[in-house]
Amino acid sequence: MALDEARAYRAHGGGCTCGDCPHGAREGHRQAVAAFLAKRDELAAGKGLPTGVAQSPSASRQWVSDELTGAARALADRGREAGDVWLRKVWERTLLVVWGGFAALVIGEAVTAIGAGWSTARTAGLVAGAVTAALLTGAARFHRARGGLLAPLIGEDNRLSTSRTVAAAWVLLAVFAVLVLALQLAGASDHADRDALIEGLDLMRSAGVLTVLALVSAIAVLVRRVVSVRVLGQRLQKLRAERPRAADLLTDDSGRGSFTDVQYVLVSGVAVLFAAVRLARRPEQLPDLPWGLALLVGVSAATYFAGKYAEGGRPVILSVVRAREAGDLDAPIRTGDDIEIRGAGFVPPGAGSPDRLARLTVRIGTVHVHVPLIPVAGGFANPTDTVLTVPVPVEVEPGAVDVQVVTAAGVETNRCTIDVTD
């Protein structure tokens, strides 16, 4: 079967799929994903069932769920291996970005010097760029096991943080601007030139950019605090990603585009670009960001923070009914029957992978029931974000019992009482 082929593919034969190289880990993960999808579609079509369980719908459903759960856990392990290897190797790519930016700075300085001539400010800009790139290279090497320069931008959920990335862009611009001024001051021989450079650090000229820098840094700290408090208070469900992706800056945890994130990145990116142009035009002072543009960044940051504060919510059970197949008679809930739990938030963002779906649990009285995975072509019919179908085990005592769902993030829903008859 396809799953057995994927397990065999983990060996070095037929191409490296070990965890020692990024290509092998990535290729091995692709093979594991293909094997799982093939197995899911095969079982969804009713193929591969043992003869002993094929005649019993409940037994076959349980067997299929157990098989898919085991395969999903193996797939998740392979995904984590690939993610860890990717983090250990991606730091070299971050260096390419850093030194590529320095090369672009050199080209830009050389092109703009044609006709205008070379100046001390241009020399200071190149030296500041080289120093900044060297410092970033050292930081990337120190954090090479955690993604190099991506390490401070990765949140606790192993995704790129939009707030941290925006704050890092402004900090990097500020550090570069101060280096340019310091180098010009070190190379200035005239007293008037030195006084002009010192005046370039005057608060009245740099108040806009300093205000924005303080604001975006505060937003990065506050968002982390708000998310932590809401997760611990079970008002927000967070699940760890396999690895950070650039799309995390513009999407939510489920991979869908997020308006608050997109507008924050766009507005901040335009403002950083404007400040960089102002620095290039007037390198003798910190970028004087107009208050109108600073206010625009402030409104964008407030929108982003409000979106982060409002997102999420606890999962909730709205009702529990007896699941009825076509042709069945209406009847009360008995042990062995299937119940349908209706509500919202059972599958939080980022929990759509098979291994996370397999972690859903329903507490019926004192009995914990794992939600069975029911495959269909291209996905799963159970569980879903709004409806769960589980059997009532024979261990449940007749009478009034409470039903409660525990999601993959470990968050518990409210309790809903049902009557179980003999």
C-alpha cells in the first residue's frame, strides 16, 4: 500500500529522505503526505477493510478512524522533522537577503553619484550598511538553529509575527540612520558641519519617526501579552505550526487572508520606505516623518491591535441530538447510538490537519470518547467546526449525563446535559 511505500522511502534507498538535509526532509514529508492522502481516499472508497470488520458499520468506522489516526500521527512527526531541518538551514538564506540588500545599496550609491559626485554622506552610508550587515550576520549565525534572523520574528506558535516584523523594520531603519549620522560626525572636520549633524538628532525633527518606533514596539509587546492572557484564559485557541512561512505576515492561523494584518504591513511598509527616502535625501539628520503619515501608522496599528484583541473565542455547544440514519425510527438516546453535537469553534484555526482532528475528544459523563475520523474524497466528513458525531459507549450509565468537547488546543466547551435511556 501507499503508506507502506512511504515508510520504506524513509531509508536512503531511492533518494535521501532523512532528517540530515533539507532536501531529504522536505522530500520525505512530501512522500508521507502523498501516502496519507492515498490511504484516506482508499478508505473513503471502502477499500482495504479487513473482512472481520467490513460487515459491521460501527466496527469498520472505528477501524478506519484508528488507521487514519495512526497514519496522521506519523505524518505529523515527519512534518515536524522537516520543519526543524528547515529552520536549521534557512539562516543561510537570510544572509543572502542581508548581503543582497547591501549590494543594492552599493549599486544605488554608485548610480546616484553620477553627476552629483561622491560625498562623505555616501561613504558613511556604505560603511553603515556594511556594519549593519555584519552585525546581522553575527546575529544570524548565533541563532542559526532557530532560523537565523527569523528567530526574533517567530512567535510562540512557530509562525512569523506581523507585529514583531513591523517593529523590527523600524528598529533596523533607526539603527542604520544613527550609524550614518555617527560616521558622518566622525569624519567631519569643520565645526559647523559637526554642529549641523548634532542638530540632526534634535527631537523636534525626529519626533514623528521616534513616535512611530515607540508605537510599533509597544504594539509588538502588547499583542504578545494579550495573546498569552487570552490563551491561558481559554478565550483564544492557538496551535503550533510546523514551520514559519512568509504568508504568516498576511494571514491568520488557518491560512486565510487577514485584513488587519495586511493593512498593517502595507501601511507600515510604505511609511518605512518614505522614511528611508527622506534619509537618503537628507542624510545629515534623522528622517523627519510628517505627522500625517505618523498618524496613519498609528491608526493602522490601532486597527491591528483591535483585530488581535477581538479574534478567537471559546468553543461552544449549542445542542446535542441523536443522530438518525435514513430509515431509522425516532427514539431516545441509548448506549451505542450516535449523537450529533452542534455548536461552533470545535476546529480552531490551524487545527485542520488530520493529526489535530484526531485529538478532538468528547467527554460523555465520565467517559472520554475520541471523535472518529470519517474520510470522504478530498477531506473528512467528521469532525467539522460546527458538528461532531460520536457514539455513546456502553460504559455510560443511563440517566442525565453531561456532554463536553475538548478541542485540539485543549480548550473545553460548556456542558450540555442529555438523557441516556436503557
